[in-house]
Amino acid sequence: MIMGDYIMSTDAYYLNKTTDAKLKMTRKNGKCATCVNVIGISILAILVVIGVSAMTAVLTVRLMETNKLELNTSEENKEHSNKRNFGRNNTNETTETNGSVSDNTEEVAQGEKGNVGENGPQGIRGPTGKKGEHGEKGTKGNKGPTGDIGQKGQMGEHGPVGNKGPNGDIGEIGHKGQMGEMGSAGKKGNMGEKGEKGLTGEKGQLGVNGPNGKKGSIGDKGQRGDKGPFGDKGENGDRGQTGNQGPVGEKGSIGDKGQRGDNGIAGRKGGNGNFGVKGSVGDKGVIGDKGPTGDKGPTGESGNKGAIGEKGLKGSPGEAGKVPVVVFRARNVGPDSDLSNTIIKFPNVAINYGSGYDTSTGKFTAPQAGIYLFILQICLEDTHNVLMTLRANNNKIGVLNEKNSHDDGPCTSTSAVTVLSKGDSVWVYCDSASAGDSVWNAGENGNSFSGVLLHTGTL
């Protein structure tokens, strides 16, 4: 009985193991099929050939696994059959030896269940049984943990541009917006082409004469006009009757000298006349009395006003006005020692048009208002220093500051341009100088003070 239970338990063990193996194989095959189906569905449209190759490989693997399973099953069946035979032989031997016991089995009380023996060796795998019926659907397992988020796939290719959709309905007109801020002024446009000259309009009617204006001030004397043409010679009037000779009047007093009349027209040069016979000197006649003044004749009627004459031609330009010449140049310095805080005088005058420079004062007085240029040149003795300024009405308009460390050192100069009114003065003033002979007179081109009028008039 114990051996039978062992055999049955062994059969159940191998049957369960075989069933588990089949279930595992089925699950494994199912998982593989699912993977293949997923792969096939994913890339069916792109890689059909690869999908077919993958299916072929899977089928090949299944055939190999099936053959291996059948081989294992046959070996297990052989091993199981040997174990059965071994159990039956032992049972028969036990029955023969203990026949009385077997015959009296019903009378003997059942013994306690023995301990489970050790697992026997693996039996021969039996033949594959028929496919069992589908078991009941198991309960839904717990939800597994969420898997890690997969990496982002590569961006697919851009799809083709879709067809243009139909135009939408026209919306309602919106409310008028507020006026925006005034924009900045645009750039000035290019000048347009010059238009064609318009037609000359008709001459307007002569306007009504306006009232006489106030008498203006006497204008400047105009330029003398061109000499007019000679008029036609008038007809000689009838010769009047010769009147009686009046008495000689008394000699009148000498009248005021009259204004010089215009030069008369030069007459043609007459031919040389014949020398007449020298007459004898006649007796001095008696001076007669002055005759009475005749009555004033009646005033004639005024003539009609003549028509306005045509405008005369513009006269030639007059001669340009002459700018008065004002220029001076004075040379050498005298005295040439102890010059500090003194007006420097230049006794030798080379040019003095306009008589503006005075050697006794060392000052130039402007005879004419205008713009003047002044130049000062000073030559220093060796190892001497001077500070001089050009002054106009005691205002500094130029500075000369020189320090000499050479023998009879170089000459230096300064200049200034200023506006003067008539009567303004300009001079050279020594603010400071070394003791002794500070300057040396280097001939005509040495120490000098010059000035010239550049432009007349006031600004």
C-alpha cells in the first residue's frame, strides 16, 4: 500500500512537473508570440521583409523546442516505467513472503502514516498527454510597478504639407481703433523736376492813381547820366524892330560870383582868319543912362502833361570806392635799458601812411575806424628775459614772453588783430625785463612795431 501510494505520488509529481513545464513553455511561447506580433505590427508598413524573417526564425525555434520536449518526455516515461516495474516486483515479493499478512489485511489495524521518504530519482518522462481543457480564469493580479520612462524617440520626418483649407467666413467689422501716436517726421523727399514755365498772363489794367505820398528826404546825389542827344534846331523867330538907343546907365556894383555852369559843347575849330588892317583908336564915348525896366509879360497857359517815357537803360557801374591807406613801421628801441613798466618807443619810422604813429609817445592813434593788424618783433640780449604786451586802450590784445639763454639770442614776435574806432590808441608795454640792456637793435630787421588797416568801417 505504501509502495502504491509512493508510485501514485510519483506519478502525480511527474504529472504536475510535466504540466508545469508545459504551462511554462506555453507562457514562454505566448510571450514570444506577443513580442513577435508587437514587432510585426510596429514595423509591418516599413520593414515587411524583416518581419517575415523574424516569424520564420520564431517558428524554427518552436520546432526545436518541441522536439527537445518530446525527447525529454520519452526519457521521463522510460524512467517512470522502470520505477513502476521496480515497485511491482517489490510488491510481489512482499506478498509472497507475507502471504498471511496479505490475506488478513482486513483484520490488521492500519498503521500510522510513515514519514515522507526522500525524493527518488527522476523518472522517465512519459508521453505528452492530451491538451487539457482551459482552466478557469484566474483572479486579476496586482498592478505591477510602473516601468521607467523610455527615452524620447527620434523625431519623425516631416509629413507632406496638407491641402489648403477652405476660407473661413468673413468676420464682422470691428470697432474703429483709437488714433495712434503721431509718427516721427519722414525724411525729406527728393526735389521734383522743375515744372514747365507757365504762359505769360495778360497785362492788367492800369490801376487808379494812389494819393500823393509824403515828400521824402533828399536822396544822395545820383551818378551823372549819359549825355543826351542834341535837339532839333528851332526855327528863327521874326526879327523885332530896332528900338531907340537908351541913355547909358550908371555903372552897377559887382554882383556875387555865380556858380560855374556846365561845360558847353566844344565848337568846331574855325579856320584861321585874315589879319585885318589895324584901325585907329577911337574917342571914348559918353556912358548913357540906364533904361527903364520893361513890363512883365503875361504868363502863358500850362501845356498838357506829357506821356511817361520808357525806362532808360541801366547805367554802367561806378568806380569802386577807395580804401584809405593806413600803415606804419617803426624800428629800434630807444632807450633799450631798464624797460620794466614802461611804454616802449621806436624812434626810427620807416613807413607812416596816415600819420598814425607818434615817436614821442610810442603810440599809434587810428585815423580811420576799421579792422587793424599789429606785429611786434623783439631781439633779446644774451641771458635776458622780457615780458611785453600789445595794448589797445589799455586792453591786452597780444603777449610776447621770451627767455634767452644764448649769445645775442634769436628774435621773437607776436601779432594781434583788433577793431578800432577813430581816435583809439595802440602801444607796446613792457611788464617786466631783466636789468640792464635787455634788447639789442639788430639793424633794420631787428626790433620793430608795425600796423596796417585791413578793412574800413565799424561793425
